[in-house]
Amino acid sequence: MSRYDLSDFEWHVIKPLLPNKPRGVPRVDDRRVMNGIFWVLRSGAPWRDLPERYGPRTTCYNRFVRWRKASVWDRLMDAITAVHDGDIQMIDSTSVRAHQQAATAKKGGQITVSVTRGGLTTKIHVVVDAQGLPIRLGLTAGQAHDSQIADQLLNHLSPRTIVLADKAYDADRIRSLIEGQGATPNIPPKSNRRWKPCFSKRLYRERNLIERFFSKLKHFRRIATRYDKLAANFLAMVQLASMRLWLRAYESTA
């Protein structure tokens, strides 16, 4: 058994959430395929290097893509993160280097890679809960401003939630979006703001949790460097890494 494989506890959580196939030809063992997908995610190796113990690499890759297209990963993410602690939520982004092959998708494929001083980059945008665990994810090109995707990630807030963000999110539009849901923004005001909103430095220190999440996320080598050409495939890998961190948190408290 590889150290990247799902534990019995993790598999016990995931198994009921996978699609059922009561009729037809039985599909290849789900746990073996999931272990193969997680091996690629954690090791960062190409699909063609998948060890034989996980079965044909085409089976693992095709299942990964087919379930992404069928929104299986989306549903797993929603189910696993349903018990998040919503009292405090934090939003931020991190840039990852993109391999040269990630910018060569076929015509019509969404790439979300841009050329910056650091080379080819993609930005991962995340909202985490009060425990520093991810609840919403998004991707943009590396040069995109953080506030561009804020509307998408901050439109599911509960009343009385406190939202922590850095100065990049200090915009009237974002503050109105948060307050319109009954939540409270705790964002340091930019120096050129005439009106200075309330801001708690003590609460703001909690943002170290999202930085720690990004550090854990980049332990997954398929995330630390982007090899996937399609944005949808890379985002699915980020979802799977996020789910793995949630499962480990569950297991440590079980």
C-alpha cells in the first residue's frame, strides 16, 4: 500500500458519495482508481508513469475526466465541506508556476495561464472557513487582480459571518456584496480611502490560517506546478487535494 493511498477511514467517507452503477458491466474497482488518481495528484508524475498496481493509466485518467465532466468532484466537494465552520471566512489567492505544456491546449480549451515576471502562472483563489479548510475554489490567469473572482466566491455567505481579506479586496463593490448578505467585512482600508471603515487587527491575524492552507495545498506536487492544459482539469485536481485535507482533518478528530 502506497503512502498516498486512501486510508480505510477516508474510503469509508468517499465510497457512498461516488456514482452508483447497479446495472451493466461492473466498472473497475473504484478504490483502486481513486488511489491511482491521488498518486498522480500527490507525486506530480505524468499519468503515463502511474504504477501498474493501480491498473491501466487510461482507466484512471478517463475516470478522472469523465467524473469531472459529470460534476462528481463538485458534488463530493460540496458534501465533504458541508459541515464547515462559517463564523469566519477568509479569501485569498496564491500563484503557481505552470509547466510549458500547460499553455498548449487545443483550440477552444480554457487555459487560464498568463505570462508574468515569474514565467507562466495561474492563480488559485480560495475561501477557507474558521478552521482554515477550503470551502470554495476558483482559478484565474496569473496576472488577474484578486478582486475579479470575488463576486463568485463570496456570494454564499451566511448572516453574521465575518469575512477576512487583505487590501486587494478593499473595494466598495466587494464590501456591499458581503454586507448585502448580512455578513461583515474585516478588510484593512487602502491608504487612499477617505472614509475608513471599522477594522479589527486582532481578528485579521487569523488570516494566517489561509496561508497555512496554501502551504499544505502545495505539498501536492500536481498543484505546486501546473501540468494540466485545461483549467477544468487543474481545478478538479485542486478540489481533490482540498477534499484530502478535509478527510485528514475528519480522521484526526474521529
